[in-house]
Amino acid sequence: MCTALPELPEDIRGRRVLIVEDSPFQRELLSALLRELGFRELHAVAEGSEALAILRDCHGCLPLLLLDLEMPGMNGFELLQRLGEEQIRPQVLIVTAREEALVSTVEGMLHAAGVPLLGSLSKPISGADLHRLLAAAVCPVEMARRPAPPRRNLDEAQLVAAVRGGDIQPYYQPKVHLKSGRVIGYEVLARWIETDGTQIPPADFIPMATGCGGLGELTFSLVDQVLGHLQRLRDDSISMAFNVDISLLANRHFVDDLIRRVALAGCRPDQFVLEVTESALMDDPMITLASVGRLRLAGFGLSIDDYGTGFSTLRQLSRLPFTELKIDRAFIRDAESNRRARAILNSAIEMGRQLGLPCVAEGVENREELLLLESLGCHSAQGYLLARPMPAEQLFSWHLERKACRALSAWLGE
């Protein structure tokens, strides 16, 4: 019975619900629980093709989708794949008796397709668990089909002009030490700022810079701006982290130029961390390894980015002089509710500890994630919970205000 549970808001109870379940008993049970929770507009079908036909005909707010995985005909996996292909994105709640690993596969699939997931429930389900997940449901504004926004029509001449005109600027996202609550550094993120203030995201111009051979000039434009901002901050305790494409490290002149620029600015190399994506390190020609070695000898830090998402992790950790591991957001997002994801997260942090490498958690978005990371012994974190990436004009005042933080509780409003 659900009578003792708090009443769900009307904008949730007023949603349509589509139940996709081949068992008549489970369909009736779900319908009864939903009616007790105040839902009035329920539709139940026995397999995926029926649900797909209904969702294709929807206009406006899509129904909540309560979905079993095992069904005759079109099963849950096939239905979700079709929804992703056709860009139909209802909020989904998985109801299944299958193992946790299979549910994790579904969750990863939905995340990749941009289909919003409310969560998953193991059979037999309870009204309390159903209430808890449905309380997070909202009525999305989007229509049943939402095409991806078109990328901007940019050309190489515009890119070169933007780099040389200073329109591509560094934005800074803080890294916070979890034990002390101190700001220990910033990740540098490139943003193309148009004259009207509109931001062009890196995904729209970094591939072009790579393809046309302009990535080195773009990177050094950012480096020079960051060196000036670092001098203004006057704080020797912080570091600046850059994403560096592996192709740049295959150019011996890149290392020479980077070392020279930092020295001329009067900054210390150990205030710079070069982040290299794990998957890019699967090939390790001699010149790349030599570049990495020279940078470490000069004092630069080296971080393995998106740790755990590639295939060569252990091999690369054994042969490259990393000074930091950055843990991918995917493991952090799922760790609170997924036993396997939590085990992987804990393993990554423990691996870093045994190797003497601090672990930085990326994309921390809520209090629970931050406290979990602290309890597991993670070194530091960054993400929207702590601060969004900011332009230089905000950086200086923000840093002065926050540099006095001496406890993690200061970031939690305690």
C-alpha cells in the first residue's frame, strides 16, 4: 500500500504513463501501484513494438515509460535502441528481474543516446521505491522528436582570425582538495567568444583546428593568456591544467616552445599539468615518449584524462610518468546507486593511492557524490557543484573569495 507516502505533486501525477510489460500480473501490479500514487492516465502494452507505435504518435509532452527488458517480440533493448535512433526521448524507468550488470548496460546505452533515465527497480517492486523515483520526474518541454542542434558553419579562415584576435579564451574550472577544502588549481577550457557574447563550444572548433594544422597555434594562444592570468593571481600554490592533444607531443618543437614560454613569463613548470586522454596513448612512438620525459624532467605535471574509459590503462601507467589520474564522470555518476560502478571507482582511487598518484574526480554535480568521493579517499574534485567554468574577469575575485576555504563543509553550505 502507498497511503502513508507523501503525495506527489500534481504536475507529476498528471503525467501519462506507458507501461511496457509482457506479464499480465506485473502489468496489473504496476497499474495498481501507480493508481495508489495518484496517476490517472495509464496505458499498458505487452511488448516493444506496441510501445514504439504509441510513442511515435505522441506530440508535446511524452509519457513516462515504465519498461521491462525481457519481452517476446521487440524486447526492452531493441525498443530503447529504436527510440534513440528516432530521437524519441521519454523519461524511462526500468523494471526488471535481471542482474545488475545488465541494468548497468541499459543505463549506459540510455546515457549515450541522450534518453533521460529516472532509475531502475528490481522485481518485485514496492510502492515506496516507485514513489521515490517518480518524485524526480518532470514534464519535459521537448516534443517527441528533437533533432540535434546543427553545428555552426565555421571555416578555417574564421578560426585563424579568432585565434589571432583573442576571441578564443581560457575559461577556468576550479579543482578542490577534498580533505582540506582548499582550491588547488584550475582546469583550462577553451571557449570561442563571438562579438555578441555567444560561446562556441570546443566540439565545434577543436576538430577543425586539428585537421587544418592550427592546433599548436591555438594551444599556445591559450597558454600565453593563462600565463598572464597566473601572474595576476599571485598564488604559487595553484596549478593550471591543459588538455593537450597527443599529436602536439609528437612534435619536438612543441616541448621546446612550451618550456621557453613558461620560463620567459617567470612561472614555474610545476604549476602546469598537461592532461592527455587515455585512449590517445595506445600508440607510443619514440618521439612522443621523449617529449613526455622531457616535460617531466622540466617539472611539468602529466595527467591521464578520463581514466578508466580506454583500453591501455595499466600498460600506460607502467611506462609513462603520470603525476595525476582524472576519473571519468561516468563512474562517479553511477557509483551511488550501482554497486559495480562504485567498486570500479573505489578501485581507481586505490590504484592511484598505491602508485602515489592523486585522483581528481571530474563532473561532480551533487552533495552525495562529493561526500562519497571524500569517504573513498579521493584527492580532489571539480564540477558544477563546486563551480562552473568562468572567464578570467570572474576568476580573480572568485579566487580571492574562495582561497580562504579550509574545510570541505564550506562548499556544502554548512
